[in-house]
Amino acid sequence: MPTSKKAIYKQIEDIFVERYRNAQTELRYKNLYEILICVILSAQCTDKRVNMITPALFEKYPDINSLANASLDDVKSLISSCSFFNNKAKNIINMAKQVMNDFNGNIPLNSKDLKSLSGVGQKTANVVLLEYCGENLMAVDTHVFRVSHRLNLSKAKSAEETEKDLNKIFKKNRNILHQGFVLFGRYICKSINPQCYTCFVYDFCKYENKLQK
């Protein structure tokens, strides 16, 4: 068991990269337009639920132009089983209008312009860029936040500050680590009833309520 922080961080990185090198998001999408919509809808909503919603949405509104001209009530009805569907319906329609008006119908692929779009914050922009473009970025959702804190990679109170801490530690493989932390947090290091008996980084965990093996 390594003792220095640098050695511990390196071992954690190596373990996650080995296990999740080929992992992919569980959101189902075919293009940039679809991944952007999926990530916006996934905020405080499960990927499973988003995947149930989007087929009908994408069938009726298959691209930015059609969504920009969509009826708000119709979009609300199509995503009504999604958390915060009222706001999300407004956001994705406004986002589509912005893309049409400000970017000639082309979704931008840089962080600054993406974050100028309705419903797109730091996490959403980073997820789109690391997922669609393979950029070396870390996005902090609820799973990444939990895993990072239990593994003592960050003590920050916010997602933004946690992202900064992770970026200081990990200079490469951030997109792989993001995907790994998400899946690890979703299925093993759960918020409630973590699967400590099957945890492969148990010895690094500082969670005060972790189960004894």
C-alpha cells in the first residue's frame, strides 16, 4: 500500500484506467445534437429514464432546426416523466433557437460557447466534450462528487471546486476517470448501501460509514 499522496493518486488512477478504459456513457445517442439533449435532460435524472424519453423526442424533433420550432407544450408532454421537465423543455427549445440564431445551426464544440447556451453549465459542457470529442476533461456529477470525497481526492463543498481538485491531481486520462467514477459510483460506491464487499479500491476509501470486510 503506497503511503505518499502522489503514489496513492497514481495507483487509484491506474486501477480505474485499467478497469474502465473502454467504458462508455449509458446515455443512448447517435450524434452531437442527441448527446447534448441527453446530457441536459440527465441533470438530476437517471440515464435509464432519459433513454426511455428520448426516442420519441428525437423521432419528432430529429435536429436543432426542428426543435427550435417546436411547441413548448408538445415538448413538455414528450419529456414529462423527466425531473424538472417544465424547465428542461424551455431550456432545450431556447438552446436550439440560440444555436440557429447565434451559431448558424451548428452546435459549438468549445466550452465557452457551449456554456452560453440555455441549460448548459460547466458539467454539461464538459460531459459533451469529453464524451463526443474525447477531450481530456473531468465533469463532476453526483457520482463523481461522492467517489472523489470517499477516496479522499477532494474535500471541496461544490462540484466546481471538486473539479479543480481532480484536475490538479490527474493531468491525463480525465475522460476515462470521469466515466469510471460515474459507473463505479452508480453500481458499487452507491450513496445508500454501498457495495463495499465488491469494492476494488476499498483500501483507499476514507468513508466513515464504509462496511467492514
